[in-house]
Amino acid sequence: MSFPVCEHHGGRLHEAARRWGIPVSDWLDLSTGISPFGWPVPVLPASVWQRLPEEDDGLAACCRHWLAVPADAGCLPVPGSQAALQLLPRLRTPCRVGVPSPGYREHGLAWQREGHSVVSLSFEQIDAALPDLDVLVCINPNNPTGHLYSLDTLLRWHQQLAEKGGWLIVDEAFLDASEGESLVSHCGKPGLIVLRSLGKFFGLAGVRAGLVLAPMALCAALDERLGPWALSHPARWVMTQAVQDREWQQQQRQRLRQARRRLNGLLAQSGLFPQGDSDLFAWCLHDKAETIRNSLARQGILVRHFDKPGALRFGLLGNENDEQRLLLALQALPV
Ligand SMILES: Cc1ncc(COP(=O)(O)O)c(C=O)c1O
């Protein structure tokens, strides 16, 4: 199995600082899909820092209400969707798993680590591969391409997998900032697992909070493996407030849409052709992608570079100064 060649993750500023000889504080980091506009975290009550978290604190109920989770589905807060995607492969005996390519590599790595046989699939290859798979992972919208899967397609794949005891895992980490439809209303059905994240749309990647929506028994099995207090009390408190703040979420959708439009305009002016249906990042295919990444890095602007196909992923710009800085850097490109 081969994964597309790329840097391991975005957001590794300390590594970039060492590699390019530019201090951490001087970088404009566009290498992640994390919103530059974070949910405004208030001062936390002292008891939240001092006391252990309690599972019946109302967080799960708030999340159920936020996403209108069906009553017969499990709803498990987790320390980031990463924690869940790493544990899911431990709940199955060795099987055949399809992961998206290009796509967030951690899915494939997690299944591979637990001894499963993993195949990387482009969107077009999935239908033909499905009869030979037990588990299919889809990222909706996909990171890094921003490709959106239709609900009908996902439900059809789920049906095919569930009939033979298989799983469809839909990673909706970036869904809040897109026109895509969530599968949450179908959760509770055997073999359907949906992952959500507080890191991207809410801009709270540091808090490490996410959600698993899946059959009750599967959530219980994950919960058992996570053990007590996996999600910190501050993380639970912040998540409870953020998911209830509908007004901010509404404004955030508009903010992200506008920021994505401005980013598109800026990239298009510079001969790059932004694609993808996530408002949190733009995907640009380019045969000189590596040269562009290097040139931007020398100017202290960090973007994600992908190989095969050559492409760049740009995160959103948080203010006009940063927009101006990227524009000037793009105009100075040697390509
Ligand atoms: C597609 C996708 N899913 C899940 C994650 C994990 O995010 P978190 O653990 O912050 O929820 C990431 C992180 O970049 C991601 O890109």
C-alpha cells in the first residue's frame, strides 16, 4: 500500500523554523485547515481546573441537541477525533480497509498499525473496490482536496458494507464549514460511524475535543478503551459552551465563507486555481507545487505541499495584513 508523499502534518511551525531558519514568531502559518477565527474562550471557573471531569456533566446531551443525534445512536465526546480514529482499528479483527487518497494519512496509518490490510483509493476507485472491503473511511469534505461526497453515495456504500458486517467511517472534521450534508441523522444504524471535531470550524485544535456518533455498543467499547477522564475538564467545559453558541456558529459560517472567497481571489490573481468545497482551505493542483512551497517558506509563509499529484493546500487568512503578505509573496514567485 502506498500513501501520497507529503509532509506529515500541517502546523509544525517549530520544525519549519528550524528547517528554513526563520523564528517561529515570524511565520504566517497557512499549513492547517484550522479556522484563524477561534471561538472566544472565556475565563474558566477555578473548579473546572481543580476538579476531575464527570461524564454526566451534560456535555453529551448538549452535543446530541447541537447535531440532532437520533435517540438510538451513541454520542461519545472524545479527546479529538484523532483519538477515536486511532482506537477504531482495535475494535475489529484484521480486515480489509479502504482509505481516501489523497486524504488525511492518519486513518490509513492507524489501521495499518493494528495489522489490517489497507488500500488507498481515489474517489473513482471506491465502487469497484467495495466488494473486497470490510471497512471504508471517507473524509467529508475530504482533506486535502475538499471533495464533497453526496449523501446518497455514502448511504449506498454504507448499505453495501453493513450487509456483510462492515463499517463505513465518515470523518466529518471539516463538515461544519461546507455545504455538505452530515450523516449524523442516520447514526445508530449498524456499521455507521461519524467523527466530528472541535478543532477546525471552532478553531479550537489545542483543546483536543471531538465526537463519535455510532451504534451505542460501539461507543461503549470506545469509551472503555479511552478509560476515565480521557477528555479533560477544561475541554469538556469549553466544548459544552461552544456547541451551544448557535449565534457564533452562524456568524462563523459567514466569516469563513468570506475568508475563503478572498483567498480564492488572491490565489486566482497569482495563477493558482483553488478547488474544493471546504471553506477552511483551498486545494491547488500545480506542477511546480514544491518550488512554490519552497519560495513561500523562504518568505516565512508555511503551506502544505503534496506530491503525486503536485498540489498545495492553503489555510484561511485571518486579516488584511496577512492577505497582503501572501499576495506580495505570490507575486514574487519564480514560476
Ligand atoms: C480529516 C481529519 N480528521 C481528523 C483530524 C483530527 O483532528 P482532531 O483530533 O483535532 O479532531 C484531522 C486533523 O488534522 C483531519 O485533518
